[in-house]
Amino acid sequence: MKKITILLPAYNEVETMGLLEHSMLQVAEQNPGYDWEFLLVNDGSTDGTLQQMLRMHNSDARFCVVDLSRNYGKEIAMMAGFDYATGDAVIIMDADMQHPVSVIPEMIHYWEQGFDDVYAQRKSSNEGWLKRKTSQWYYRLLQSFTSIPIQQDTGDFRLLDRTCVEALKQMREVERNTKGMYSWIGFNKKGITYEQQERQAGASKWRPGALVNLALNGITSYTTAPLRLASILGLIVSLVAFVYLVYIIVVTNVCGEPVQGYPTIMVTVLFLGGVQLLSLGILGEYLGRVFNEVKRRPGYFVNSYNGKRESNEHHSQDLSPAS
């Protein structure tokens, strides 16, 4: 019998734990032809989320609990989930249950037909106009920068074959953009659609700062186009400055007309200063990510697994430099 893991990262979702438990048991009951594992990853919650997870594990061994040592963020929580998942396929869902379980049989159907990555795309969104538009513009910008196909209106709600999971487990960077990784690893993909459900309890943990950081990770992780853009911008500015220099020489020495000094100098200095700061900012974004990666720290530490203290050696990776 094939085994399917449902990966559920959670941060301060104590109010949705009851609905989550009911939904997972419903999935297992309606799909009896598979062995089910419900992998709950507690991402450093400060409410009663962990206690509810352990209660669910004690009442049903199919619920497994990975308790991270602190709040690392959803990207790292999913990384831990990939390490601990034991299923032949892994379905990633949000713990707030906005992802409908009714889509799971369709995902399994296409997986059984040979697709390795069955990703779900929202038919519509309940998000505000500004957030929807900025998301659309971001994905268009990212797609224009990279040759890797990027799925729009697609998040982490998907089924991944064990082949995809093993590929993702080899990618140990800590500055992660998993949505881009799904596209980068390739394999046989299939898209399906779903209607996102209303959140039944709790509040969204995503904040504007976290979304901006995720967007920057997406751009800097999969393309060096911003660096090339800074070089092109610098070249254009240099050419414009040279042409303007020739103009000043001609106006001053040939035509004999005085050139106003202060406004010209101020405009030039401010413009060139802005270009330099922009270029340094782009370089800084890439350099900061390089700095975080070269330290080669583990992506996360686990406090306990199913309530038992972890040694953090079971899922350690070989971080020694290649010889």
C-alpha cells in the first residue's frame, strides 16, 4: 500500500487545530486505499499549538509532530517537513485549512497517472486589489528575468512525488524560495484549479515585510538580472555624462556662453549618487545572501519529534566542502 504524507506547517494556529484534525481524519476515511501520515511542523508557536498537536498524536499515531527549536518561518518549516516525511508522495497544505481537502483525490488521481508535481492554482482570490495586482506584477517581473517557467496564482498547495521531495532535500540553502524551487527542479508537472476557502479561525501570519523579503528571495535566488541591469544603467549614465561633458565644453568654449555651475553640479551629483546607491543596494542584496550561505549553518534545529527530544543528527547533511 502506498503511503502519502500531508505536510502541515503551523505557527500559532491553536484555533484551527480542531478543524485540521477533523479534516485529516476525513481525508483518511474517504481515501482508504492509502496509508496516511499527517506531519505537523510546529514552527516555534507561542500559544497552545504544540500541545494540541501532541494531543492529536497521542490519540492517533498517524499524526506526527516535529517541534522546531524556534520560529524559522514557513520556508524552513517546509524544509524540515521534507526531511521528516516518509510518504511515497507529500501533499503540502496550510494549517489554517484554507486549502480544501476535496481537491486531494484529484491530486492523487494525476499522481497515479505518472505526474510528479500536481500543483493547485486558485480560481479566484479573496485578497485585496492592491495585493492581487502587486502579486501579478511581481510574477511577471520574475518571469521576465528568468527562463524557468514560473506558475502564477500557485502557492505551496501541491502533491510532490518522492522523486521531487528527494530533489528538494538536496537544496539546503537557508535563504529559500520554495515556490521557485518547484519550478527549478523540473519533473512532470500538472496543474489543477481550486476555490480557496475562507479562514475559519485565527488570523494570517503574513506581514508586508515578510512578503517583501520572500519576493526579494525569489528574484535573487533565480536570476542575476538585477546585477546586469545595474551594469547597463551604469553604462548608460556614463554615456549620458560624457555627452553632457561635450555639451558643456562646446557651450563654454565655442559659443562663449556661461554655464550655470551650482544647479548643474547639484543635479549631476544627486543623479549619479542615486544610481550608485541603487547599484550598491543590488550588490548588497546578493552579498547578504552569499554571507548567509557561506556560513553553512544547518537550516533548523528540532526540539522534539512526537514529544521525544531529538539529537539533531538524524537529518544532518554533509556540509563539508567538495574535494
